[in-house]
Amino acid sequence: MRYLHTMVRVTDVDKSLDFYCNKLGLVEIRRMENEAGRFTLIFLAAPEDEERARKDQAPMVELTYNWDPEAYDGGRNFGHLAYVVDDIYALCQSMMDSGITINRPPRDGHMAFVRSPDGISIELLQKGDRLPSQEPWASMQNTGKW
């Protein structure tokens, strides 16, 4: 058995791609449109996983856009996606500068949470050892749900 992907339903492809690619930093690997089923699938990978995702089709996130509008409360009880990052402070700062709310700041230099436009929690984990605690993160409070 091996991990392939996690599917997340999205309601706005443009907003979702802006979040996942432009702000979080994932890379689009492939896209599939199914007219008969009335849906679009967009597969994304973390930059360090891009080569493996293109070769093995894993590990990836599958964004599913259903052409007929649906309401997805709380991400349909979806937990969260998790990514290890090179510099949690730099990524959180970049995302915050882009208008993304850091729901659970990286106070400990190790873990943070943000949410996608569709309310999916994204856990960010510092690669390797946790970074030394620093401001403004150390004293920043949680915002909203994560």
C-alpha cells in the first residue's frame, strides 16, 4: 500500500488555485475535466514532491470542483492537510502579507495552521528542528478555527 492523494472539494477554482499555488506554494501537476460527470480534477504537489508526483502520481492533493453548486459545511468534516516547510516563519509571513489569516501562529517555531478559501485546515510543520521562538509569532493569539 502507498499513499496517493487527498481529495478536497472546492467551490471556486480560481480562489483555490490562488491559495494553494500562489500563497501556499504548491505546483499544479495535471488537470482533468469530465463533461459527463460535470467536474474538474486538479492535482497539486509540494515543490519537493513534484518530480515524484509526475512520475508516480503521488503524493498529491486533488482539488475537486463540481460544476453544479453544492454547499460543503466545514469541509465535510475533513481534518487537515499537512506540509513540512523549510522556514515556517518566512512562509507564514509571506501568507499573512498576501492576506491569509494565520489561524494558529507558529509560536513554538514548529507548527502553524491556516485555512483554504473552502475552510480546509492546512497544518504547516517546520522541517527538522523547531526554530527558536520569535516575535511577532511568540505572542500572537489564535484567530478563528483551525
